[in-house]
Amino acid sequence: MKEKRFEDAMRELEDIVKRLESGDLPLEESLKIFEDGVALSRYCFNKLEEAEKRVSILVKDEGGIKREPFEHEAAEGVKED
């Protein structure tokens, strides 16, 4: 799969899901776009993993502010609205 924007890949994946959910496709075409969807899903997952590795947290330090790598455990205490 050629390099594409994450958002574009997600839109394509959503379109594939809608087409498959419609139930109007012949079996062979359904299998083909299902395979495309699996590839897009893997691509998006890998992009999200890459982004997670790049995220850092700003932590107040004695001398000011320092950056620390984001770790999932560090965010567990943070509540989402």
C-alpha cells in the first residue's frame, strides 16, 4: 500500500464498511473489498502506533519543564469527559 494520510485511509475504511454492510455486493467483490479493508485497518493501526511513540508529556521539573515519553500507564489516572 502506498503512503497516504491517516484520515484518508480512515475514510476509505469507513466507505468499505458501509458497502459491506449494505449487503448488495456479489461475493467476489465483497471478498476483494474486505481484503482491502483489512489492509487499510493494519495501515491505520500502524500509523496510530507510530503517533503514540512520538507523543510526549510535558512534566513540571525543578528547573522548569521537561519532556517524558508517553506511557499508557501514566495516562490511566487521567479521566476523559
